[in-house]
Amino acid sequence: MRAARHAPAPAPPRAPSARPAAPAPATGRIAVIGHRGAPYDHRENTLASLRAALEAGADAVEIDVRLTADRVPVLLHDPTLERLWGHDRRLSSLTYAQVEEATAGGVPTLRAALALTAEYPSARALIDLPDPAAAQAAVSEVHESGATDRAYYCGGGLSMLAVRAADPAAELALSWCRTAPPRPELLARVRPRWLNYHFGLVTEDLVERAHDGGYLFAAWTTDTPRAARRLRRAGVDAVTTNRVPAVRAAL
């Protein structure tokens, strides 16, 4: 995957004073996040994919969460089952029992994913919310699973606002893929700990200014050692990748 060519991104505004404290990583080690697990080895967002990424040394796994018709939070990026499971049916139209039947149990619940990550004491789950409507159920599941200290959330502004409303103390990573920086008003309402930029936008100046503003800086999603080394030189705190071993070795 080659880095996208973009104009340099303007610096993000400084963090609002009301944002929760964001201590810097204790060791300075760049965190490596398995994007939907290890999708080159196993079907993405499955338990096998998550386990493979964690066994390969991922510090966290990024998982996409949506709701079934009976409001069960499950791991699926797309709104339908077509790309991954060959069924052109919307997840929101199916109960979890129907999803289990259609995929032979291949689509895990968020609860099962959190239980798996709990087997790795230092691992975290990064919950991506492509649909803001899933935020409340995801937050509730995290709390009920006793995973508040090992789960955090990423996504666009609407999703992160929904999580912030559901949990004022949640750790958030505001995802961004535009050259214009997030508006100060959005940052004040979301209160993210992380700014999570598309890797093609990342520059050393952008990262430095984000750090000066009080944010940790993450980059998504890169798979090549060359790009990983560029991100390391830029000073990022975390990298999301489909290829955990190669990127870990480059960092």
C-alpha cells in the first residue's frame, strides 16, 4: 500500500482545557494496532484474526462494531454481509441468531472479542464505530464486561460525540482524513485523548503540534516498513496496520 499524496495538513487546534488528562506513553514505545486483527491471515474482525494479531505482538486490536436487528453489538465493518460472508443482507435487518446461522458463527459479538483480549493482559481493544447508533450499546457492553480499563474508541465526529455522551470518562481517538484540522468546537465537545490521522497526511510538524496541544497521535492504516519508518521519524505514538509483524519490526 503506497502512501496517499495529500497537501500538508494544517496543525490541529490546542486541546480544550476540559479534556481529560492524557499522560504520554510511559516507555516511548510506539504502539502497534492490528487493523481488524490480522486480515491477511484470517478473515477480518473474526476471533481468529484478533488472536493472530495479538500473538504476533499487537498492543491492541482495532475492531468495527455494528448492531444487529435485536441490538446485539457484533464485529462487522460493512453494513451488509456481502463482502465477507457472501450474503447481500443488511446486518441491521438480521437478528444475531440469523447472523450466526448465515455465517456459521463467524461474526463474533463484542462481548466475545473483549473476552479474547482479556486473555492478553497488556492488550487493548480499539472499538471503531462506523455507525454512531451503535455507540450506546458498545459502551454498555464494555462496562458490563469489565473492560473499561482495556477498551477505547475511535471514529468520526458523530460517533465520538455519541460515545462521549454515553461515557464522559471514555478514552477517545478522533479519526481524521482531511487536510483541514478538526474544528475547535468539535474537539471541545469530543475531548479526545488521541488524534487519529490517515497516515498519508502525517508530517513531523503535524505530530509535534498535536503533542504541543496535549494530544497523543495515531496513524492509520499502513502496511509497509518504509511507511512505518517515516511515521516513526515523525514521532507518532501508535500505528494501525494489517501487517503487525512487518510494521513492528520496522518500528
